Amino acid sequence: MKLYVVRHGIAEDGAPDLPDEERRLTEEGRDELRRSVEGLAAFGLRLDAVLTSPLVRARETAALLRKGIPGPPPAVLPDLAPGGDLGRVLRAVEGVGERVAVVGHEPGLGCLVSLALFGQETDATPLRKGGVVCLRFDAPPRPGRAALVWALTPRQLRHLR
């Protein structure tokens, strides 16, 4: 299976009257993300499943991903929220398809990539906002069993379109 790890786009800054869970993508964030998704679409990518953090900015990112890439509507996976159990994320993607995207936040996504590649959660593989990492699993997705296929920044993705 291929696992596409997608960090949400540029979001509103935090404010005392705005809970973190409700921060939305900015207009710039939406525009950049649309162009990045066009770059992904240039690969001919299709998705069997899209799992997203419940936070608004991640759900908006997943919706834009779904709009530009053929696949089913996004489903919320609570463990993609900050502080979620990354081992459960790997178990959740098992059996939902051969091409699965997960949308979430840093530092959790970088730790998920490290867990998948090296078997341990570290912050050594951070993703930029709107960045995407493609991992391949030749066996059920478990810690340390992934191979890195590619990692692209938003700028690189936008140049592919």
C-alpha cells in the first residue's frame, strides 16, 4: 500500500477568542493548497481513502485534496489530532485501500513518518504546511516497515502542475 502523509495548509494564527480546533485555512493557504493538489493530480493519483484530523484546518485540507484527486469523501480519525496515538493511525490505515491519505498536523505527522520508517517516533522528519510524504508498505503498515517513495514541499508540488 501507499500512504500519503499530508500536512494541513497555512491556517489562521491562534487568538485568545479562537480555539485551536477552530482555526481555518487562510485564503493564501487554500490557494497554495489547490495548486499543490494540482501537482499531485499530475501524478495521476487516485485515493481509496482519506483520513483526517477532526480539527477544522485539517478537514478543510482533506476536502481540497478530495476535490482535486478522485476518491471517497474524507473520514475523521481522532488519532490524527495533536497528541493522538500514532500506532493506532498505522493500524487504522490497514485494509482501507491501497492508496490512503492521512491529513494532520506537526509535530505528529513527522513523528508518524519516523515511526513508519524507523520504528520510533522522533521529530527528525518534519513536514512543511501543505507538504506531502509518500510511504510504501509491502506488508501490513507497522512501525519500521515503510519505505520512503518521495517527500515533496508545497513549492515542489506546485511546480509539477
